[in-house]
Amino acid sequence: MPVTPAHQGGGQNGEARNDRVALVVPAWNEAGSIGAVLSEVPPGGADWVFVVAGDSTDDTAAVARAHGAQVLGQRRPGYGAACWGGVQAAAAAGAGIVAFLDGDYSDPPAELPRILAPLLSGQADLVLGWRRAGPGAGRAGPHPLPLHARMGNRVVVWALSAVLGRPLRDLPSFKAIRLQRLASLQLQEMTYGWTTELVVKSVRAGLRIVEVPISYRPRLAGSSKVSGTLRGSVGAAWKLCSCAARYARWTPAAPELASPERCP
């Protein structure tokens, strides 16, 4: 269905603007961390919190429900599929802004107001949480990301900046975008290329992008499905680079914005 959000503030040229926020947290087998993540969401920071637990085989869904979140399944595996499931739930609920953060505790929910601020002030269409390791990382304790994951991310971001002709600092999991703008991008990637496609198409569409530095922490439990191994990081880097190349020449279709429900 078309996104027709309620009026929550004034938009450009006096049109209605919806500032209601849905927070989407992809969390596959994150029972050891999802409770702590949800406990740190600031009161009033989001109108809805959706945890996409997918086919988790642990207690992720039960813990999320116990902390007041709405739990969603997903029809197909993958990070992008989890995000789109949350987007569809946000659209159905009536949100105008959707924010994303990981369920492994590495993204600090307390910084959600800083991520949302440029959107709520009308200064941005998309906000990216530029990850910076918290105090003492690499000295008093382990760095949140393994060296191979950090190097891979730098290579991908450098290549993406060169292709797009616009400097970028990160391809983060912590981000927020106006739902109507997101729908217009008609994203296709259903795995971890989703964020890359989002950023590439946002640049190509001329969206206003703001990068906000945030603290980044080690995950609370378990190991990353992607950056936990050298093989996983290399595979992810290849996927992200190929994804960037695939959408580097993309141009927006019609001026009329599509609905997330029509997207895969």
C-alpha cells in the first residue's frame, strides 16, 4: 500500500511531514545480547521497535518480546531480507522514519537521538552512523572489529567513494532514513549487500546524506556471521564491491515514489 503517514511536523513547502520513528533490529540467534540492546533504547526514542528474529533457534524472540519489542519473522534468509521485513512492518504501522541497528550490541542504541536529529530537523534524507571505536579500544581491550574486517571495510569504502565521486566514511549497520525516500530506491539486495545498494542509490538519487560519528563496541555474545572470520570478511568485501559496481550507473525511475510493499 502507498505510504501515507500521519502529520507529525511541517515539511518543505508546507506539506505534511511524518516524524514517527520505527526502529528495526535484525537479530538472528542473538539471545545473549538482544535484551541488553533493547534495554538501552532511549525512552521515547522510537514509536515502534521491531526485532526481526527470522528463524532463530535460540531464545532471541522470547527475550525481545519480554523487553516490549514486536518480533517479526522473515520469508527469506539474509540481512537485507530482515531489513525489508522491518520496513514493511514500519510502513504498515504508519512510521515516517525507519532506523536500523544490529542486535549484537555493537551499535549503541543510546545514540539513536543523534542519528535521528538531522532527519527530524529537515537537514537530511539519510543518516549514516560512522563507526568509531569507543575509548580504550585496541589498548585497554579488544577492538570491536578484527583487523581483517577493518581493512576490508576501508578498501570497500575507498572504492565506493572513488566510484561515486563522493567521500564516504563507512557502510554502517546503524542508520536511519525517511521511509518515503527508502521506498523510492527500490532496493533489490536481500543479503549483506543491502547497505551498499542503499548508499549507492541514495547518492545517485541526490538524497541528502549526513554521516554522524558514533561509538562502536564489541558484540556482547557469540561471533559475527560475516566479520568473525577472514574468509567471511573477504567474501563480504567481494560482495560489497560487486554490489557497488552493479548499481553505480543506477538512475531513479519515475518521480512517483514506490511503496516498500511492492519491493522484493
